[in-house]
Amino acid sequence: MDHFEYRDRALYCEDVPVADLAEQYGTPLYVYSEATLLHHLREIQTAFAPANPVVCYSVKANGNLSLCRLMGKHGAGYDVTSGGEFFRALKAGPQGSKIVFAGVGKTDAEIRYALEHGVFLFDIESEQELHAIGDIAHHMGRTAAVALRVNPDLPPKTHVKTDTSVKGVKFGLDIETVVDVARGVVGHPGLAVVGIHMHLGSPILKTEPYRQGGERAVKLVKAFRDLGHDIRYLNMGGGFGINYRRDEAKPAGAFAEVILPAVAETGCQLVLEPGRFIVGNAAVLLSRVVFTKSTGGKHYVIQDAAMNDLIRPTLYGSFHRVWPVRPAADVPERPDVDGNPDVPDPFRPMPNCFAQDVVGPVCESGDFLAKDRPLPALKRGDLLAVFSAGAYGMSMASNYNSRLRAAEVLVTGGTHRLIRRRETFKDLVACEEDCLL
């Protein structure tokens, strides 16, 4: 649980009881641990230090300005996938931070914006995009540094919606044709092909795909150099898995062990784009029980967080641990789920617990945070914690059902501060009021 732990049957974030945060800031509430964020960033930086890595925090995982600024303060650059994320990186990061711009559908306006603001690298996803960026850069009197994203066509590794290196996905250039694409831009006045990019998907719990991807990247670096391209960067993306259940993830060092040999063989500088690995286990989502209900043989806990706050369970069938903030004396102090991700049923019976669905107020049958989860009897007003909620939680939140998006709080030791205020009803209509007839 990183820096979230139970002490005397009360959940703490670092040295702050999270129940106190719920009382002060309300619920739903995202609570982040600064110590956990920095621990995981340093783990990446240390494990890959022999390759002098450019570690670019993936803004799409969680783009809160305070969190992004914290990353920049401690040596990270930024990986962005839109003009809006580029804007966030510029606003958050120290001046001159390295920004890598990925994404399959960069608009001309976004490309110009990135070039005007000193983009470090464009990750190229298609041949048309490559020529569009080159033409725009040339027209602006600039040269765009690019890394061609290669789809290495590896076997499935993770959820079908987040596996980006199997044949037929929208990401990257086919490994069979990428050399021909590179040949077609030799000498282009608006382009400098300086890298190869290979992001495999997320979350990935095994190291073998990275070893296989690295081996294929080594051959491509040689082929690109033979064409005359000055390849200086090998970007292996991110995607390292985290502990959603308990201990299923590998440390950064395990991934470094299989990636570093390829980097050394190419003589390139390594670029990484971690997001989930840094921020995923650095937050809990706090909610308060509104009602409980039993119907049709099912038991429901209706609480005030919903799919608009954390859509991962609905969208991907993702697993998040859920447990009371103050568990009663006759139940385990912490959620005790089986840590083996290969076991179809990840639950074990627990004393004085019974299967319950944790659902939200949104008018959708698909609005849930957990299903058939062994939980103790709960009552109105009880606080629940949804763990490992830092990545793709708030960044994918919406106003569906005109619900207000949650507040966010950052804890540092025994102190805490608001890093995003809770929305108001006025915020809901702010972009529409001036357009009323």
C-alpha cells in the first residue's frame, strides 16, 4: 500500500488520518501521497541510471498541475498526447523541461504549438503524420526532431483496450514497413529522425515483452543508421504494471535488467514515459456510504463516488481494492485479497464479511467500483477507500449526470493541501451560460 497504512484500525496517508481529510474537504476525494510519488519516480531514475535516461512523466495518467510540477521539480520531463497536455506541461514544468509529444491524431495547430514551444521529440504514429510534421516545420523554418513509433507485433500482454503493440491497432508504424517509411524522409529539410519509439501497452506485469521489443529495436536502429539517420534516442515508453491486488507487479529494476542491454548495444540515450508506475499507487479515492440495499439476492453499498469519478472498473473491468477507512474490530484491519493475478477468483472469504457490490449514484447499471467483494456490513455515513486510484482516475473523470468532479488533496508527511477544489454547480454551466439565447 506504499505510504497508505492502517494504524489502530484507521487508514492513514503518510502521517495524516484520511478520515480527517474527508471531514475537511468532503467526498468523493482523491488523496495523494507525495512520498509515494517521489519513491516511484526515484525507483525509475535509479534503476535506469546507467542509460542516463530522459524520464518523461506521462501526463495522461494524471495531469494535476501540482503533481506535474512535483515531477518536474525532481528531474522528470513530460510525455503528452494533446495540445492541452502540452499546455499543462509548460505550465507545470521548469523552463526547458523535455516534452515528448505522442498520439495518433496531432492536429496542425497542435504541431505548430509544440514547435513554437520547444518540443523535445515527436513520437510519430503514421507515415502521413511524419510528412505533415515535416512540412509544417519546414514552412516555419524549423527542423522537427522525431522518433518513429514502431509496432513490434508482439503477442497480447494486457487488456485488449490498452495493448498497443499487437497487429491491427491504431498505434505506430508496422515493423515490416517502418524502414521504408524512414527511407522516404532521408534528407527531408523539416525533419530529423533521431529516435525509435516502442511503447508496448499498459499495465504490463512481465519483463519478456520488453526484452523482445528491445531486440527488435536494436535491429531497427542499425537499419535507420544505415539509411543515414542520426539515431540518438531509444524510447521504450512506459507501461510497467503496479500492485492493484497486492504483490503482482515487478520492481523497476526487473524491467531495467531486460531493457538496458538493448540501450547499451545501440549506444542511444534511453527515453521512458512512465505514468501509472509513478502515480497509480500514490492515491486513494475516498467515498461515503449513502445507502445500503439488498435485492434479488444481491447486496449493494451505494456510496457517493461513481463511474464518473473512477471509470476504470466499468471501462476495463479493472480491479481496485476497497475497504472501510475505519474497519470494525471483528473484521481484518486491511483488505486481504489474493495477490496472484492469474487466479480467476481473486477473493478469499474473510471473517464477518459477505459479498457486496460497491456502486455509485449514476443512472447506469454499469456504474460500479467493485462487484461481489467480501466486505463487512456497512452503514450510512461510513467511509470507504478505493486503493490504487492515482492513475486514470481523476484524469478520466467527467461530469456525467451533471455530477461535480471530486476535489484532490496532496499529503506531505503530517501536512496536506488542496490541489484541486471541488467543482460547483456554477462550474457545470460556465461554458454554456454566455451562449444562452
